[in-house]
Amino acid sequence: MRAVAALALVLAGGTLAGRAGAVEREHALGVDVGPAVLVIADKSTPDVGGTVGLHYSYGLSDAFNLVASAGWSLLALGNLQDGSSPPTRPTNMTNVNAGVAYVLDVLQWVPWISGELGGYALQGGTIGGVKLDAGAAVGLGLDYKLNRSWSVGVSVHQHFLLDLSTYPSFTQAFARFEYVWGW
């Protein structure tokens, strides 16, 4: 009798459990805002500023998403005309990336990790014109499903520019807000 009661309890729990957050063919479009840090090899302190962005994801399966993001970071803090700024110092940076994310569904909490390739445009400051570079990024995030259509979350993206000897580190941290459809 105990075994039957335990089996009934397990089956009832399975039917009442909430469904996982990420699914196949699900779309998400959102906005990002947070800080950015750019380390320049020939400068003693990193440039810190703010960043805004957009992101999109599409559920390829319940475990993998196609992801794309674009961001713009304002890095100008301080006087660039003091003569101490290296010629490699931009005041802003634009990035566009695309890749794949591994999504781990844990009911309403959805942790993920992504690998992305992209392009970067550095301009302003002591850079004449626009400096273009390629690179890659690793993202780590945690989203919370408010309901089927809305999510909030946080993420950190560590970027690796091809010109690693000049720009060894570019980091963005985000608060995320997104609309979800197609479930």
C-alpha cells in the first residue's frame, strides 16, 4: 500500500510541476544595461563606463539556443588631452556577436553559458577614425521567467579581441529584460 501511495504522489507531483523555461522554437528579444571595462595594455588603469545593448535568442532545442547581441559602450572617463593617454584609447566601442548558448532549465530559473564570434568597432578618444577588430566572447547568465512572456536576468560577457596584445580584456555586465514568444 505504501508503494502505491508513493507512486501516486510522484505521478501527481509530476503533473503539478511547473514547466521548464526554455523550449524549442522559442524567441526572446531584450534590452541590456550595465557597466563595461576595457583594459588597454599600454595604460596603467582600465577604462570604465556604461554599456547598453540588445539581444535575441532562438531555441534550437531544449538545451541549445542561437544567440545574437549588439552593444554600445561609452568608455570616456577623464581628460584625454592630458598627454598621458595612449594612442590606443577609444571613448566608445560597438560590438555585434552571434553564437550558441547552452541552456540549463531549472523551472523558472534558467542559467546559461554562450560562446560567440563577432566584430568590434573602437572609435573616439585618441583613435583616429574607426578601428575595426574581430573577436570572440564567452557569456554567462541567469534568467528568471516572470511568466511565459517576460523574463529578467543578469549576465556577464568576457570579450577577446583579435588584437589581444593591445586590448587584453573587455568585459560587459548586464541587467537584462526580455519579451518571449513562440512557445
